[in-house]
Amino acid sequence: MDGNGRWAKQRSLPRTAGHREGVKSVRAVVEESVRRGIGTLTLFAFSSENWKRPRTEVNVLMELFISALRGEVRRLHENNVRFRVIGERSAFPEKLQHRVAEAEELTASNTALNLQIAANYGGRWDITEAARRLVADVQAGLLDPGDIDEQALTRRLSFPDLPEPDLFIRTGGELRLSNFVLWQSAYSELFFSDALWPDFDEKAYALALDDYARRQRRFGMTGEQVKKRPLLAAYGR
């Protein structure tokens, strides 16, 4: 969700005003995801690199996260949305950690949408933590080194219970991944929007989804093979 700061600067406002406005776009995208029956939505709210930003901005982001949880979690629960946070949350203030835990517990059984907020998250961190878990399991005698494969590592990442992302959307006109779900996005379709995040509304979201719907996903196969797959499946092959 990129472009909050630039959105504010264009309006001669402090960067924090852009972050506050961006919360409205979060609400719009979540609601649109529920309407469209999307199973999982992961929003990159705060990267492990964002601690390098000015302390005042980081403090406002933490307070905004807390206030957003206070104001939105009940609405998420009423709309059958499951909420959880992925990332190293121990670095956050205890008050924020407590509110996150409460929100996760309240919505744990909801099924309309899996809403994941990536906070103090980085793709490299995620892979590194998974590697550490592999080493620990080998040392504990729970895993044979010869059994380490892609699936073994995947099971130790941040959200092994959910499918890999189909579509990766970046707003703000930047053309990079910025260390977001690197392992899981190996075959994700990429969509880059020029819209700054506070301007990314239902229509902008629909453009990305419609563009995705027109694509052919090949996963290393040829286009002809992909076209034959429904036919082969029909014959049980």
C-alpha cells in the first residue's frame, strides 16, 4: 500500500495525514474483497525496513494501528472476516500486541475472508525464520536433513495454511516488490497501479482484478498445455 506520504505532500499536509487517509482505502478494499468472494487478502502495512523512518512518523503509525483496530475489528467480525497479523510483532508496543491478540481471538472462526496484515514483516525475514525452524527441527531429531524440500520450508513460513497469492498489487507507481512475500509470490501475477494508496478505491481495485482475469497462468507450462488441462481433468487424466 504505497503512496500515503506522496499523497499528503501533494496537498501540503504532513505525511501522517496520508497514513490516516489510507485507512479509508483499507476499508474499501476489504469490503470489496468480501463482496467479490475473495478468500484471502494480505495488506503490507509496515515493513521491517520502515523502522528507519522518522521516529515521529513511526509513532503515529503505531497509534494509527491501535486506533484502527479499536474502530474496525468489531465491523470485521460482524462481516465474518478473520483477522490476523504476520510479522515479528514482539517489537511493537505491548498495547498494540494486546489489541492484535484480542482481534485475532475474536475473529478466529470467521470464514468470509482471511484478512492478513503484514506488520514488521519482510520476505527475507520470513524465509530466514523458516530456515531457522528447519535447523531447530533437525537438531531436535524431528526432521531428517534428507527430507528438506520446498514443501518443508513452505510449511514453516508465516501462513502455510493459506494458498499462495494469485495476484500481487502495488500502488503508487513504483515497480518493485519491496521484500513482500517473496517465497510465496514466485508465480503470482503482478499488477502495478499509478494510483497513490489513499486514491486506490473500489474502481481501482476492480481494474486490477479485471486485468488479472484476462491473464493466462501457465506455471512453467506452454499456453497449449494450459488450454488442455480442463479437458484432461474431465477425463480423469
